[in-house]
Amino acid sequence: MPADNFRGMRADVIEHLRDIGTSIVRWPGGNFAGEYRWRDGLIPDPDERAPLQSYTEIETQPHGLGYDQNDIGMEDILALCERIGAQPFFTINATWEEPQDSADWVKACSGRVKLWSLGNEMGYGHMEGPKGAKGYTDMVRPHAEAMLKVDPTLKITASGLYPGGGDDWIENSAKALNTLAPVISYHRYDIWDGCLYDYTTPESTERLFATVSQCVDRAMDSLCAFRSRLPWNIGISYDEWNLWYMWYRQEAIVEGLYAAKMLTGFMRNWEDAGLTYVCYFQAINEQAITVSPFESHLTSLGEAMRLWKGHVGGTPSAIPDLPENAFATDAPDGSRYVTFYNFSTVKPCTFRIPAGGRGKIVAEETLVPNGLESGCRFERKPGTGKVVGGFYELTLGPAGLASVRLSD
């Protein structure tokens, strides 16, 4: 570890977490939550914490061969969240611990953790515990009750059987737990036929980009379909989203466009979908931040997150007929922030966005790909737009991203 490490975490990686606007950190997961014992995380020296063997090897993906080394403790995570300005979102292990254990964990956090999840991906075969909705609900209800008795201000999320799930899970879990856990978790990993990145010809590359773009369309359609089956007093925590097998692939430009379109879709559908939280899974070495022994950097996906975080704190702009590949928010200081993406690999895209009386370009940036194949990244370039006749006009090249902040 470099000398400037922060509680065993590299300072350069922490800065990248800040760069992409990390506002929620789920811990211990994820599938790791199915094995985790929170008291292990109180042991100060990580070398004294026993590694944890997962129920199935896929829970750690190929990195740990079925083991998690248990390097990060509870106080480390809380310190990380404080350092980057994020909220911790903890997941209990109701299968192997008692309700009193969960209540004790809330006490141990001393009010520093308000977001909690009643397990991860419960109901699936890779997680221990009841596989049915009623069995899961009966198991976690006393945990939620004990936790809320310690701190009634907790915001609790129930695990979901997703992405499809059954009406049985909605009726006998989501609805049954609603007074204790008014939010249900939802995960989705998009995949396409063959799951191969084919850059061998311009035609296959264009086809790949179009297919990934369609993955986002399917994800938004699936979210809306799930929302239509839920009562409106139940929120959705879309707390895992990504493409499949990201941990096996080199970073690529197509994932940056995927993230840009997903983030735009979340913002466009936020209210109608009843979204409470949205969490990318996962940032480090799964295509947002690439970390090697002596270097780390934002991938194209991380660069998209960095640009799109400029919408934080803003209100969606009331712009009629706003192109689907653009999104605009008006900030409290009166400025307008707009992001753009162009999924085409062959054609530029021209935008003409109302400036709303804001004739000054305060900040502007374009991300230009240095290639389209695997291993390529975005290069940060100055913006090329202009304000003409009350409109901001921009021509964005193939597979590019851009942002602008306009002020009066």
C-alpha cells in the first residue's frame, strides 16, 4: 500500500469515487452479505479477520476463488463514506444471525447508518435462506421490528425476487413488509445474444453499439412493467445495474454510452417509476474505475458518471420535445446543465436546445473516443457548442458525450 493510503484504501481510487459522484455505498453487498457477520468487521486489524467462504464461488466472481478476504471493516466503510460524502447502505444477514444481532448492529452504528436492506437477492438459489416469499417475510420481519425499535428513523429496503419476480413475492413480501420496509430492491444485468463484443468490421461494431443501446430500452421497459405491478406506496431501490460479465472484459467506449443512456433514463423516469435509490454495481474493476497495482483511472463508463453528476441538485428543465439523448436540469443558482450522448458509431448528431434566457457558456466539455474497440477510452476535449438566437447548438461526433452549463 502507498504511504498515503486511507485505512488500507488507496487515495487515488478514493478520489475517483469522489469524481464519479458516489453518494451511496452498499455494504457488505451484494452476495457477500449472505456470508457476512458484522461483528467480524469490528476487529481493527484486517489480518486478524478470517476470510469468508461463499455459498457458491460465483458470489465472489473469479477474483477470490470463492473467498472474500474480509479486508474492509465497518469503521473503514463509515470513514470512507464520510470522506467522499456518501451515505452508507448496510445489508443484514437474516439467514445466519438473529433479530437481536441486527438490532445490536444498528446500536453499534450509533446513528451513522440510516439506510438498511433486509438481505440481498433473497429467493434465488445462490443465496442461503428461504426461497419463497412468505418464508423470507417471516424470517426478516422480526429483524426489521427489532432494528426500528432501536432507531425508528431507519429507512429499510426489502429484498426482491427480480427482475421478473412473481405476484406471490409482491403480495406476500413487498406488501406484507410495507409498513416496516416501504422500498423493495430491484436488480438488472443486461445481456444480449452471444454476449460477445465484435469489433471485426465497422458493420459489426455498429451492430454491437445498437444492441447495447437496445439493452437500455429493455431495462427501462422492464422497470416500468415492474412499477405497474407494485402499489404506489412501495418505492423501488434499483440498487444493482450493469451489463453482464463486465469483470471479464477490458473497458470499452460502448459502456460509457450505456451508462450515459441508463443515467438519462433513470432521470427521465425517476418520478413515474417511484425510484428511491439507484446504485451502479460495482464501480471498481467492473468498468467505472480501473485499478492496477500502480495506476488507476476512470473508464469511459466512469467518465460518463463524472459528466452526469452535474445534474445533482438540479430540477428537470421544462423543455418541450427535448431529444431522448439529451437531458437538462436547472440548478438553484439559475444555471442550466445539459448532457448529450450519441450512440451512433458512424453519424454525428446535432442538438438545438433552448437556453432559457441563458446566453453565457460557463463550462463545456466533450468526450471523444480514441477508438471504438475494446481497451479504448474517452479523451476530454473543450466543448464546441455555441449559443445562437436563444438556443444552444452542438454537433456531437460519433460515439461521443458532452456537457454544458449555461448561465445568464
